[in-house]
Amino acid sequence: MDGDPHIHVQAKVMQDDAAVRNMLASSFGLAGDLPSHVATGCGLQVPRTRTSAEPNSVTCLPCREHAQAEHLRLAEQVERLSRMPGSIIGPAQAELAAERHRDLARKFSGAED
């Protein structure tokens, strides 16, 4: 992707390979390599270093729209799952998590309060 000036968002907005890698390294002393390129919300494969999960950093409009939609979907999913019998997340926790996702969706849309 030579010449692409944009910062993108990973296609799976909740996937954090670095966090998983760090957890495995601290738990088991194992550290696998992170992929050098990742799929993005706009459908490109870009170097991992050209992605961000921070709304203010993402400059690719299709990626911003993708992240906004994904965070709204995740907010609804958290609320729905919290209402299921036997759920390990309660309504108060779900409300906090859903609001965090909605806040991120607003930030990705550019409609910050």
C-alpha cells in the first residue's frame, strides 16, 4: 500500500492481537509474532503500524464509518446478551459497556459532544 497517506482501523475493531500477545507472554513466557499487515474496515491490507483504534487518529473515512457501525452493533449486542438468562454480565455493567461503545461510535462519526 505504498503512498497511502491514511490511518485505518482494523476490520475487527475489538481484536487486539497485541493485548493477547502480551497476556500470553506474561502468563507463559511465550510471545508470538504479530502479523505485519492487517485487514482494515475499508477492505485494504495495510501495515499494522498504519492502523489505530483511536477515533482522532483514523483518517480513512470508510474505516471511520466501519468502526462507527461496529461499535453501535457491539453496544446492542452487549445489551442483548446481558438480558439472557444466566448472563455473566449484569444490566448495570452492560449499560456502561454499551455507552462506551456508543461514545466511540459518536467519536468515529465526528459528532462529539
